[in-house]
Amino acid sequence: MLPLRGMAWLLALQSIGELLARGLQLPFPGPVVGMILLLVALRWPLVQAPVAACADFLLSHLSLLFVPVGVGVMTHLSLIGTYGVRILLALVVSTWIGLAVTAWVLRISGPHEAEKAD
């Protein structure tokens, strides 16, 4: 029963986020607003315990979420054969760019060497 209450909290916060995003014409999607609301709501045990139980349940069944992806790949196997190298190259390059940007942001936002010496 607790995981079900957690799922209800997640859906309610996502719905509220969607209503706020559309009603206030915010420049980002409703689920993002809902996640921000969830971050704030997780401070209360009334929300924290059910959402934790729901998260544990979902994580224990995470492998089931990969079934649609696998079916999609098998359905479009001819496209993978045709564009596989390009897709792989795009994945590798975008991953490296993401890692480089993350490292750069951490480097410029972290303490500088001169500040460490003080």
C-alpha cells in the first residue's frame, strides 16, 4: 500500500507541475516543475516514506523498462545495419562532449589552485 501512495504522490506532483507550467506559461515542461516540487516535498516524512517505497519497487523492476527499447531495436534492425556506425559515432562523440563540458564546468566552478594554497 505504501508504494501505491508513493506513486500517487509522484503523479500528483507531476500533474501540479503540468498545471503550473501551462497556467503560468513557463518556459520549461511540467514534469520538470513537478520534479522541483518533489524535491521540496521530500523534506516531509509524509511524502518521503511512500516515495522511497515506490522508488524501491520501481528499481526492483527496472529491467522491465528496457523491454520496449529492445523490441524497438529488433523492429528497426535494418536501420541499425544501415546507420549503425553513424549512430555509434554520434553516441561516442556526444558522450565525450558531455563529459568534457561537465569537467570544464566543475573546473571553473570549483576552488582555484591559488585559493587552495591559502
